[in-house]
Amino acid sequence: MNKISAYNSFFTEIINTINSARYQVFKSLNKVHIGQNFEIGRIIVKNQEKNKWGQSIVDTLSKDINKQIDGVKGYSPQNLWRMRQFYLEYKNEPELLEIAMKIPWGQNMLIIQQLKDNKERKYYLQTTDKLGWSRAVLLNQIKANAYLHQLTNIKKSTLSTCYSITGY
């Protein structure tokens, strides 16, 4: 192996190591972020029920968080409501929550807002995690009914297998 080829191989190995570490850091931070949002949603629901607070408490909470933690984004009233909704949607769905913690917040919100069926949600959560779909791609897949197409393909495949086994 000549020196240029050896260096290129060495360089590629270093770049792959850096990129792999970056990806692992992103996945770890994302999981913590999604877990934090779930917990904030849980705390909001618990305190609204316990103290009989209405909707205005979320506006007050948002203002107070933003005063206390200056310069941090993500705690608008709208996003706090999304955290609450995220908690309510997944509090009794540990399998879905586990998958949801693997994908970004924006994709999670899109799935919750667009889909109500848990089987459908599971498909889009898993596929987004596996294929790394962006929000735009995920939205296009939802609009194109990728879940239904996938079910149709599974049924066709199963029928083909049955026909080939039985000889019909």
C-alpha cells in the first residue's frame, strides 16, 4: 500500500469515528430532550388536576420559565401544550413512548397531530427512526398513506406465499 492510499484509509477511519460519535451524541441528547418534554407534560397534567388550574396556567408558566431561563427556546405556551399532549398520548403506551424517544420532537409532534391510530403511529415512529425521515419526508409519507400501502404489500406478499405453498 502506498503512502497516499494508507493516508486516505487512515483519514476515512478518523472521519467515520467522528461522524459515528456525533450521531451517538445526537441520539443521546434527543432521548433526554424527549424524556424532559414527557416529564414536563406529566407535571403540567398532574398540577392542573390537583389544583384545578385552567388553560391560563400554561401561559403563566411559559412567561415564568422564559424569565428564569433567559435565552432558552422551546417553552412557548404552544410548545408546553404540545408537551402536555405528548404525555397524554403516550402515558399508557410505553412501547410507543420508547420508539418516540428515538426521533426528533418535530417528527413526534407531526405524528401525534396527524395520526390517531396507534398501529399507524407505531409504523411511522419506527420507520422515521429506521430511515431518518425529516419532517417534510414524514409528512409526505403520511399524505401518501405509506402505512396503508405497506399493509397492502404485506397482504399481497402473504397471498403470494400461500398460493406458492398450495400450488394454486
